[in-house]
Amino acid sequence: MLVIGELINGMYKQVGKAIVDKDKKTIQKIAREQVAQGANMLDVNTGPVAKDPVDAMKWLTETIQEAVDAPLCFDSTKAAVIEAGLKLAKTKAMINSASADDEKLNTLLPLAKKYNAQIIGLTMDKGGVPRDRYKRSELALKIISSCMEHGVELEDVYIDPIVLPVNVAQTQATELLEAIREFRVISDPPPKTVVGLSNVSQGTNNRNLINRTFLVMAIANGLSAAIVDPLDKELMDAMITAELILNKNIYCDSYLDAYRKR
């Protein structure tokens, strides 16, 4: 399970202030904490605070890489901002993300090819987020086909079926779980899958409980990766235990500690 830490995002007040103030200490502390608690990769998003998001992405990339060796997932709606990070990445990076629109795919897939980066493909187009698993699968197949046309290796492709808040789109949770399962048979090799987990609990009163319950259910349906808060210990414990029950880890009485030490 690929754990992508979500906390270096300019939308968070503390991170936004650190970006504006060029406060390396705060950003590096957050980076180290996420890696220490199990993040395999760090999402990097300048958010809305930066006057020059390209410059902010360069600064964030350099600042984070001074502190940790974890790969980075560059998160922006602007290709120039993503490329600013890719140019400085010391390890294989990820692009977050490309929708199934031709314009987006034709802009971001060449970057993935040029920089040998992984990429997240969103199963949505100009018509918005699909209402059922069938449309999600159709858009996933379009993304995969486009990746093949651009020479992007399928092993570097993650499909995001797009999580919607359970309090406003309750029926979508089951559609999404079914979509994750169906994605596993649409190509050979099958695409990996990823979700932005916190979206499922947006606006609810029991966010942590909903997040970890949904994560376990998604893992059981074949989820490969998730963008999460790795500092949520109960969430991480649930993820580790789910993988144990699916026989992805060897049991011992101290399996939680063993996983973290690994």
C-alpha cells in the first residue's frame, strides 16, 4: 500500500503561512513527521497563498528534499507548477493529477514521459464526476489508452475514481468500491488505484472513523494507494491490520511495530 502524506498543502493555515514566510523549519518538520509515521511519498501543493506558485513549488521541493528522501507527488492544476517540481525531483516523482479531458492528458502525459514520473488519472471529464462505476471504468480506459499512446508505462499509472463526501453523496461510496474492483480487469497489467481519502468524510462529524472504515473497505476491494494524513495513528493501524488480514504481511504479536520499523 502506497501511503501519500497529504499535509504539505498551502490550504492548511500553518503550511500557507510557512510558504509565504519561506519558513523552512515548519515545512521540514511536517515532512519528517509524515515520513516517520509511515508516509512513502509526500504530496506537495502550494495552495492559493503563493503569489508565484512556480517559485513556491521550487522552494517547497528543495526545502523538503533537504529534510527527507521520500519521493514527491506534485499537486497542482497548473502544468508549469508541476513541471517546476519535476525538474528538481531527486527521485521518481508523481503528477497529481490529470483528468480524462484530452487537453489535460495531452499536457500532462508528455511531462510524465519526459521526467519518467508516475501519474494519477482522475475518472472525470468536462461532464463532471460520474454517477456510476460504468462511466468511471469508461474514463479509466480512456486514460490508460492515452497513456499508452504517449509512451507512459502502465505500471506508473494510478487511477483515482474520485471519492465524494458520504454526507451528500452516500450512494457513491459503493459505486466507487465497485469501480476499484472493476479497474483491475480493464488492462494488462491493470492500473493501480488511489483515492484522496479525506474527501469521504468532508463535512461530517465523525471524520476519523469514516476515513479509516472506508480505507479498510477500499483496501479489501484492491486499492493500491491513498492520499492520507499519516499522523492519524488509528487510521494507519487500520491500514496495516487490513493488509495483514489480506495476507500481505506476516503476523507476529507486535505486527504494528514490525511494520513501522520496516
